[in-house]
Amino acid sequence: MRTLCKVCNSSNLNEYESIYLKRKGRVTDVFFQKLATKKGEKIGRKCFKNHFEMHYRPERIQEVLSKGRIDSQVEESKAQAINILDEIRENLKGLKNLIEATKDSTNLSDVVSVYREHRLTLQDIERLRNKLSSDASLSKAELYREIYWACTQLCPKCKDNFWVKLDERLRRKGFT
């Protein structure tokens, strides 16, 4: 239902109501009038008084605030997952360089270095998988895109092994 209340129609409604909620109503209408003026709105103190007496619903603003907290947690989880993927990308680049440098080597320590780097990269992928399974911060499409990119950096045999293991694990978890 459309209302004529300037506060209800304000783009800053959630901010005004969250301040009112946080201060448990112990804030003056004049305070809100000055705040609205700073934000470029012409809303008088009486409009705020009427709004908080007649239209204000604390449960609505609590829902908005909790949704904001959930959204920020999801964004934080996405940022963490992206950081892990960046680490994996750097590990894969290092692994590729190491493979290139040691492909003709007969030195056993060179082969061990490649194996160690490969194992660390797989551990990072597992860490990312565990993070995503607990926080679910990326969509399936985003996750598949990132996994596909990471796999393009692996040798063909490792790539095939990885996809088989990933498919088995996802099936056991009920994702596919």
C-alpha cells in the first residue's frame, strides 16, 4: 500500500529506523530532521514523529538488519574463497614452471619437488572444498568455473584423476 509518509518513501528509511531501533526510541525527532537535511531530504520533525508513532514496525527493521548481516557474511566468505583460489592459481603456476624446468631432468629431487608441489595444490583444493561446503558462498556455476580453470593447469593424467575423485565425492555428498 502506497503511503504519503515522507519517511516511508525515503531512500534512507532503513537507516532512520535502524538508528531508532538501536537507541530504543530515545532519540529526538529534531535529530532525524537534521540527519535528513544532511542527506539532502526535506523531512520535518513532525513527519518523523508521526512515522515512528504510526508506521514504525521494529520487526521489519530487525529482518532488514539480519539480512544485511547474512549478506555481509556471504560476501566475506566469497572473498575468503577467492583468496584460496588465488593461492591455488599461484601454486599451479609454480607447479607448471617446476614441471617445465624438470621435464628432462634425471635428478630424483626434481621429481620429488614436482610431487610435493602437486600434493600441496591438491591440499589447497581440498581446503577450498571444505570451506565451500560449510559456508556455501559461491554458486554451483561459479564453483565449477573455478574448478575447471584450476584443472586446466594440471597435467592430463592428474586432471582425469581429479575429475573422477571430485565426481565420486560430490555424488556421495548428494550434490549431483
